[in-house]
Amino acid sequence: MTNEINTETAEKLENIINNILMLEDRKKEISESIKETYEGANSAGFDPKIIRLVIKRKKEDREKLEQDELVLETYEKALGN
């Protein structure tokens, strides 16, 4: 195996790396925007922990959520809640 790669392969690799770096930068910017949005929600009197829970639930598959709710209700009844 040779340690040398041709120009076309090197350019492809460079493009891939540059694309990943660009995406990582965008991911960082998006994460910062999300953090600022949670801070704004907190300043407006909303509980960020609850907002995260709502978002998590909205992202979950509806059927799984219904199954989880049923199990949760069963556990709460068993505990007398």
C-alpha cells in the first residue's frame, strides 16, 4: 500500500473535511440559538425543564408515547398516586 494519493482523491478528502467543519460550525451556532431560546423562555417565566420534556414528547413516536403513558398510569396506580 502506498502513502501517496492522487490529486483527485486529495481534493475529495479536503472537500469532505471542509464540509464537516462547516457543518460543525453550523451545529455550534444552532446549539447556541437553542440555548438562548431556553434562556428567553426562562426569563418569560416558563420552566425550561418542562419545555424540554414537551419537546421530547413531541418528537417521540405517538404510539410509543401512548404505550409509555399507559405503563406510567399503571405504575402510578400501583403506588397510590
